[in-house]
Amino acid sequence: MISRAGSGTFEWMYPLRFLAAAGALLYFRRSYAAVDWRFSWAAPLIGGLVFALWIALDRVAGTGTGSMPAALAASPAPARDLWVGFRVLSAVVTVPIAEELAFRGFLLRRLMSAEFESISLQRWTLPAVAISSLAFGLMHGDRWLAGAIAGLLYAAAQKWRGRTGDAIVAHGVTNALIAARSYGRTLVALVNPKPAAGNLEALLDLVILLNRAGAIRTCPVLAVTSILADWNAARVSAAGFPQ
């Protein structure tokens, strides 16, 4: 609310959201100290599947993930890159952690028992999964159906090995891909003009920009993507594109 109130028509103070969420997660870290942060190979695959379904449902509905807002695209490069960096960090780090702890770690189990901490992460009941996934979907407004399906798949990621880390990573991968689709092409075109890239290349180029700013070091979810980005940078350079 504060970031919106002080930003006018465009939320320039969005970084305050990231800092507030990160501060809250740090302050309450003891309450989720028992969370298993490990994840399996299936987690990023589920994240990619959710992304594909999200885009497909957007196309069916005639909507889209949108492009970079005009005010942001027209802003000075340092301000633009800083804003996008915080926006991506929020989407890929703090949002997945907070929402998965809330919806899969707490609500899904709370709907099965008041003593939710005694409920295994691999235990499901149809009403609990349906209600928690629908509640998650309703947070996404007009995209409530896509959000509900995403919630169901993130719950499946957690159930598979009984680790919330799988759900967090799946969620983070989905948001990273959506961020790349929303901002990647515009940002890359502004900073590094060259022929239009596909969604994957846009994601890799976006990670290159974050890596240059040092942001990638604070984002474990993108560690593997960073390696791919370094490879992509070398390939693009060899092809003669300007860096």
C-alpha cells in the first residue's frame, strides 16, 4: 500500500515490497526453520508446465502477460534495470517462499487438521487440495482458473517427496519464465538491440543483465539458469551480436 501510494500512476517504489517481504521472512525465519529446502529435478519441470498452461489459458481467454509499461521503458537505464531487478527477485524469491509456506505448507494441512504441523506434507484430502488451490487461484484475479491449476500442481510437487522446497522452486521457475516473457524482450531490445529472440533466449539475456548487476548471487533458484546465460552470452558474442 505504501509503495503504491507514493508512486503515482506507476509503482516506482515497488522495491519496498521486496524489502518488506524479505524482512518479514527473515524476522519470522524460526517459525519455518523445519522446512526442507531441497528440491528434485521434477520441480523445475512442473514450474515449466505451469508456465505453458498459464500462457495457453491466456491465449484462449484473449489476454496476455503484457509488456513493459511505457513509463518504465522510457525511464533512465539505471532506474529501469533496478526496478526490473527487484521485480524479478520478488517474483522468483520472496513471493514463491511466502505463498508456498502459506498455501501449501499451512492452509492445505490446516484444512485437514487444527494440528496442521502433525500432518505429513505427502498427505492429501480432496477438499483440502481443492479449497487451498482455489483460494490460491482467487488471489490472481481474472486468471483465477490458471492460478487454481497452478496451486494444484505446486501441491503435487510438494506431495511427491514431501518437501515444500519442491513447491517453492516450481513456483519460482514459473514466475521467472513469466517475468522473462513480460519484460525480457523489451528490456533486451532497449539495452542490447538485435533480432527478436524466443522466450528462452529472452530469459537467458535477462539473467545476463541481472548477473551484471550482481543480483543473481542472491537468487539460488536461478543458479542453473545463470550457467546457461553465460553459455548464451558466449554464443551470441561469437555470432557477432553487440554486447
